[in-house]
Amino acid sequence: MNSGEMRGAPVYTEFHPRWYRKRVSTYWWLWKWSYLRFVLREISSVFVAWFVMVVLALIAGLSRGPEAYSAWQEWMRHPAVIAVNGVSFFFVLVHAVTWFNLAPRAMVMRVGGKGLPDAVIAGANYLAWAIVSAILGWLVLRAG
Amino acid sequence: MKTKTTRRLVEPLLWSLFSAGGAVAALSLPVLLFLFGLAIPLGWLEAPNYEAMHGLVQQPLTRVSLFVICWLALFHWAHRFRYTLYDGLQIKHLNEVITVFCYGGALLGTGVAGYLLWNFR
Amino acid sequence: MAETIQLEVTRYAPEADAEPRVQTFEAPYRPDWVVLDALNYVKDKLDGSLSYRWSCRMGICGSCGMMVNGEPKLTCATFLADYAPKPIRVEPLRYFPVVHDLVIEMSDFLRKLEGVKPWIIRKEEKLIREGEYLQTPEQLDAYKQFSMCINCMLCYAACPVYGLDPLFTGPAAIALAQRYNMDSRDQGAAERMGILSQHDGIWGCTFVGECTKVCPKNVDPAGAIQQYKLSAAKEWFRSLLMPWGAR
């Protein structure tokens, strides 16, 4: 008798007791700090999607002409949008940092018969992050 | 209706997109969001003028890169958000609706990105 | 130093109770005692009807897993001294059905464990006269961490996905599958991949990482699962782009 068969209203019999199954609360993620941190990490994906929308709006504005681009810039300066983008930036950082810190657990690289320590792989990721950021930053600001 | 075999065929692909998207987003979005979302609107740095921005985006390499970033970041969101809905709100019984909303939304966004960047003049 | 410590123990007798209840016992406090010692004292001297599992009392059999103050622990490895003088809450392992008091029903885990075929699979066995399978220390190192699992199910009690999704194979079973996949003597990776991918076995994992935190043997099941996902994804692309190579 496997646990999958006990559903509905089980009955106590001499040979099969009524198992107690506690339903997992909808707020399970508030039980522990580590669960809450996990959910915040997952929520960061929403802000990633938000920024993609912002980028698409920029591209649309640029393709329509200087007025549309100015209108986009004006929108980006709106206090509410800045606030949302501020929160988004925080969450995008959460995404990046947790991503680089966890990546080594998925990629086992063996060099000379020994596994590379997590810190080395994470470090390589952070280095790549710095380089990509520098390049993108230079490209955007050079256009100014 | 997704059968077990279909799900097996598709999940590795969806996870791969999520993974690639996570890496791309982690590498490129922080600096872009910082510049366009905070530094430039708040006046810490000078805003790029129209001609320069337009010229930059018009480059084929830029257009391809932007497409890849938008595509992968959206699919990263789709996969992650789908599981957030399953586990966070425990609505896995609505999984068809959720799947269509997430991946359909990502596909739509990717389509918009592709259209905008292909026709960018 | 206090002479006694309070244990708030979950009691559940299905023939009498609709739901579990809490019973408080007072056990002697000794600085070298673990929670299991206190439970054994309760059963010996206070209430012989208290039911719980234990065996080796030294952290190798994996029998005595319970929730101690809300955290999955081996009661034989959890010292009273870390909680004294506050009362200690002892509950059955989370996310499993409770059979009686602190005893949980584990057949779901056992079924999933068996399902991943945690043994060496060979396409062809070596003949005895050909000698043993040789393995270098580096090859051993590749899977050794995952082989330390004692099947204590603390990781299942920590994993919210296991609690929420009945189809999820769970940390220990996947880590053990990976233990065999990474074993140089094993040739069953393709067979296990079919099983694990088919039942939404591994894809429900969202890398919460709690399983690794609670593991008493440092197995790192979360890492094993992510590695498995990566190899499953690689295999998917390989079979798409190069379908001729049968694995």
C-alpha cells in the first residue's frame, strides 16, 4: 500500500491506521528566513522581464524618431518609474549575485584530477560580469 | 493536452533557455538598468543623444545582441515564474493556463523584439 | 545548570486522535545527552507508548530523523545542550504522512529511490576471471560525496517542492542516481535519465538549496540535482543534433 493511495477520508482499521497528512500552508515560504530569501530570489525574474519591456520601449521609441525617444526619456524620468526601476535594479542585482554564487554547484569542472573549488568558478563568473558591464557601459556612454 | 512524453521532450529545452537566460540577464542587465533606469534619468550621467543611440542600436551586432538578450531573459522569466506560481500559490492544477501565460507571453515578447529589431531603420 | 529539560513531543494515536496533539515530558538534562537519549528516557520511565524510530544512535543508519524545533535533525546527533534551558519541540519528519506519534510513512521515498535504480548497471558484466573493476582515486572522487547518503530523509523534510508536488522524486533519490551516473563502473546513465525525466522527476526542483543545508553527511543533493539537470539538457541537445549515437 503506497502513500499515493491514501486520499479522501481514510478510515482506521486494525491493519491500516489512518495516516495524518498535514496540508502544506500557502504561506510555507514565511516559515523560515531561508525560504523567504528563496522566494525573493525567484521574484527577481519578474523585474528581469520588466526591464526587457523597458528596453523594448526604448527600441520602439528610437525607431519612431527623436520625439519618441525624448518621450521615452521623459517617461523614464517620472518619479514612479524611477522608483520601480530602483527596486528593479535591486532585484536584478539579487538575481546576478545569487546566479553567480550558485552556478558552480551546477558546473563541476575537473582540472588535473581535482574539482575546481566553487570560489574559482564563481570568481570567473564575476570577472565575466565585470568585463561585460564595462563593455556595455562604454558602448552606451560613448554614444552620449 | 501534454502527455508525459511531450513533457519529457520539452522540459530540458525549457530549462536550458531558463539557464541561458539567467546567465545573459545576470551579465548584461545590471549595468544597463543602472545606466538607463537610474544614472541617466537622475542626471548622474549625460543622456546619449538620439543620433548616437539610434546609430548604436542600428548596428547589426547590437540588434542581434539585443534580440538574444530579450529572448533569453523573457524565457528565463517564463520558466522561473511558472514554478513560482506552482510552488508559491500552489495552483499547479491550473498548469495549462500558467504554461500558456508564461511561455506564450515570452514568445510574444520575443516576437515583438524580433519585429522591432528586424525593422529598425 | 538546570537538572531537567522539557520536551514537547507530538503524539498521534490514529485510533483515538483525529489530529496530532502535543504532550510535554520532563527529561533529565545531561550535557552529553542528545534528543534521542531524552526520548529513550521518556519511553523507559515516563510513557512506554511513545513511538519513534532509532537504531545505531551514531548518525549512520538514518533512522532517527525528526523535526527538532522546526528543523529536520537526526535526534542522535542533536544535543540537548544546544537548546537548554528552553523546551525542545520534537515533531515527526515534515512532508511525510504520520503513522503514529513520531513515526512517518516512508514508502513514497522508497518507491522513488528504487525507481532511480541505485545500483551499478552494466551493459555487459565482466567475467570473474577478468578481475575486478578498477577505479582511480580521481574517479572515486567524482561521486564519493553523493555516496555518503544514509537515506535519513532529512532533505525531504526540508524540501518545499517535495511537500507541494507529489510527483517530485526528491533530493536523496536524485543525488543517489547521480552517484551512480558519475561512477566510472556504471553504464546505466541513459536508463536512469529516461526514468527521471519522464515523471517530472527532476524538473520540479527550483534549487531552494535547503536539502543541502540540513544534510548530516554533506552530500549536497542540491548540487547533484543541478548537475543532473545540466547533463540531461546536454543529452537532450546531443540527441537532437546527433541522433545517431545510441547511449
